[in-house]
Amino acid sequence: MLAKLTSFHARLDRVTIECLPWDRCMKVYDSPDTLFYLDPPYTSGEVRAYAPWTDADVSNLAAVLRDVRGSWILTLNDSPFNRQAFDGCRIQAVSTAAFMRNARRPGSLFGEIVIRPPSEKSRPAHRAVKRG
């Protein structure tokens, strides 16, 4: 047991876990070296474990992500609105196991999208300026 705890400590040594509203967390930790992984509530479908997000919530997230200095990866349910909100970003459709519903329907899948910023070529470069 001690060996497991030691390995967890080593793995999580530089990890920060916060309990903040998502937008506040992004303001506090945003830097060119930050990678945000965002998995907000979905906007449709059968959601019993939490309150689904609205289109306004997704639009707000998209607006915040446009100005983030760091990198980010976002997963959302696949819907026309969610795709439109992140137009210009790299969007990949995937099928994901519906873990919350597996007890009733084992093997059921649902559509999800993985969204990343526009290609690095179209993002402003974060370069150190050499002086002297």
C-alpha cells in the first residue's frame, strides 16, 4: 500500500486540483504553457446526473476559449449548435460508450466531438524575444 501511495505522490507532484467555477479557473491558470482539458455538461440527451448546459453556456465557453493563451482540448456532445459555436476549430467526431447508461443498455454509444483550437499555424505565435 505504501508503494502505491508513493507512486501516486510522484505522479501527482505537479498537478493542481481546484474547486472553482470553470471560467475563474481558466483566468487564474491561463499561460502559454497551460493545457486545459474541458469536459462540461452536455447540452442534450438523457442527462440525470447533472444539469445540462444551455446553448448560452456553450457560447460563453467558446468566447472565453478564443482568448486563452494556453492550449485546450474540449469534449462535448455532437450537435449542430455545438459545431457552429466552435466553427474554425479542429473538430473530430467520436463514438463514446454511454457509461452512465450501461446498466440499462450495455454497449450503447453516443456521438461526441473532440474540439481543439484552430491549427497552430493560424494561432498567434508565443515566442521568446532574444535581446542583445
